[in-house]
Amino acid sequence: MKLFEGKKLLLLGSNVGTLDLIRYAKANGAYTIVADNLPVEKSFGKQYSDDNVFISTGDIEQLKDYIIKTGINGVFAGVSEFNLLNAMSLCNYFGFPFYCTRYQWDLIENKENFRHLCQEYGVPTPKTYFCGQQISDAIINAIDYPVIVKPVDSSASIGITICRNRDSLLHAIPNALNNSEKGRIIIEEFFEGEEFSAHYTIANGKVTLSCVDNRIPVAVNEGDVTTIPLARVYPSTFIQEYINQINANMISLCESLHMETGVLFIQGLYNKRKKLFSIFEAGLRCAGEAPYRFIERVNGISFMNIFADHALLGKSVSFDSSKEDPFLKGKVCCITSFVSKGGTVGKICNFNETVERVPSIVDSECRYHEGDMTPNGNTLRQIMLRFALVCNTKDQLIEDVEKINRSIEVTNKNGQPMCCTFDIRKYFPSL
């Protein structure tokens, strides 16, 4: 008898992670259903699931009725915060297993709460000048620039501004407040350094470090704007220094959540000259780059599978923590993207052909299609195409990323190039 035989799993939306959850759940006997407000031809999750339903992932009452009528056994989503919170709400209502509580979620996802938790467990963070709703002139006058202003509860880089003087700060504060559901903001030191993220897996209560990357940013617009990850390279060039300085404290922080199952990612900066780290935010979920896709190929374990385990069985049964190796067995892995400068997509040429011709590509995403409008801002919503690669050497990675960049052409409705791509030769000499 298969692991999930006779069980039905409802997945909310077709975001990153959905297809992998469907594959794993179906392979282990589950009947999978995807709910969203998209037609089948525009919802890749619906195209691969056993069944689907046309219900918005935000329509909780209609989803409740559907769950009752269909005999659903578990509810989950991919990596979308919105869909995960709705899945949590439904699981709480029906008494289904969910990997975390709302209290645990808010401890990590809320920037103010996470900052306090870091301080408690000795994880270094930027200097905080203000956190709240109403900021006084005295505090504004005492700030040393540059600083970064952000909502305490937003994601995808929305509402975040880098400020180098009082005027830009006064303009950024209402923008951050308007993008905060709680109406609270953080003003913090703009710590200079190389960007990175790290993922931790919690399986059967054991916390392990899964990966650490180097984040290669791009500023689509001019000025002091937030950057978008053009690429991420694994393992990080400073992974050993991270393990020496930060890892033990982060494991203690994760253990303090008292979770049996889960994934936590952090984002931070490393000042190579000072050899200092600063961690500025986190999420109690897999981040959008979904590094489990290449970790599974290299280490033989996928932390995304534990979410399906927990949703249908209430515990993790598929994850072997002893196989964790954040050094990735000497492989060089990468998430490389095409980032839109904004506008209407005219053509995307050679996407499928390139995926077939480059064997190191283990997964790919095409988030926008011909005729779609892409935003013109400074958020993660501008990532159009993404590729996950596993290479044996740095030279192979350079060759394959350049092959992707040469082969794929993305133009706007006027026939002009509309994407930034990863200049990998510019990146590697800096290592």
C-alpha cells in the first residue's frame, strides 16, 4: 500500500512548488486537486493534478464547502505567503495538520518579531532606529544615513526604500506604511555587504542547514532602489565563515520554535572586509528560488516533500537529515533569471528548446507569456524566467549560463529586448 493511498490533497494555487508537491503526492498514492481562479490552460498545477476546481484561493467559505463535499484529507500550497496563510486557516478550521501555528509564523515572517528573536539568540542584525507607527522628529534627527525603510510584514521587496538623506526618508515612510497590513514600519541601518540567503530544514524536530548562496542583485531602475536577485550561486563563497559565526545560533533559534516539521530561510549580508554578518529578515517557508530542486538532485533529499507528508500524515516520513550537505558534494549550483524591465511581452523565443539542449538545467519556470504585462518597479514580480542548474565545475556553469543567455530572446511588443540577464563572467572574477 502506498504512503498516501486513499487520501485527497487540496493545493491552493499554481505557484512555485505546486508541481513538485503534485508529483510527490501522486507518486505516493494521493489524489491531488488544485484550486485557483485560472482556466486550466493558464494553471500548470491544474494541468498535472488529478482534478481541479475553479475557486479563488482567497474564497475561504467556498473552499470550506468544497472540502466538505469532496472529502479532502489535507490542504497545502507552494511557497506563496497568501496561499499558505489561507491553507493554514482551512487546516485550523477542519483540524487538518499544518506544519506551523500562526504564532510561529508571525515570529519569523514579521520583521519586528524576528528582529527580537535574533537578538535573543545572538544572531547579528542591522542597527534598528525605529519600529512602529508614529515616528518623532527627534528620532528622524538622530538617524545616521544610509538607512533602509520597510514594512514589518510585507514580502517580495514591496514597500522597501533605501534612503541616504532626510528628504528621501520622509518620502519612504508613508510608502512603507501603505504597504503594511499592520501599519508598522522598520527603519534600520543599511548594512554594506554581499547578499545571501540560507535555508534550514526541520524534520522530526531536528534542525539542519540545507544551503547557503551568494545572491547576485540587479537594480532595474536608477537611484537608491531595492535590487532583484538576477542569480543565486551555491554553495556560497563564504559558507564556512557563515557556519563558523552564525549557524549554531540559527539552529538554536529554529529549535526555539518547537516545530516538528518546517523550512525556515533567512536573508542577510556579509561584509568581507570586516568579516561580519548581518541578518535582516526571514520566512517560515521555502523561498521563491526553491533550492530543494537542485538539492534533491545532489543530496537525494527534498525538503518540499515533508510538507506533503505533514499535510496528509501529520509527520515527516521522507526526509533523511543525515544526507544534508550544504557544500553540495562539490557541485556548483545556480538559480539564474531573466528579470523584466517592465512592459508587455512581445515574444519569448527558444525557451523550451534551450531547456532541452542544456542538460544541467534541472528545472525551469516561465512566469509570463506573450501578451502579458510585466510590472515596472523593483520587486520580485519582475522575474520572468528562472532556471535551476547543477554543474560539476565552475567552468561548466559559466558555459551553460552563457548558452542560456545567448539562446533565449525576450522582447517587448515593440520588438526591443526587455530583460536583464546574469553576466556570469563579470561575477566569477570577483570570487
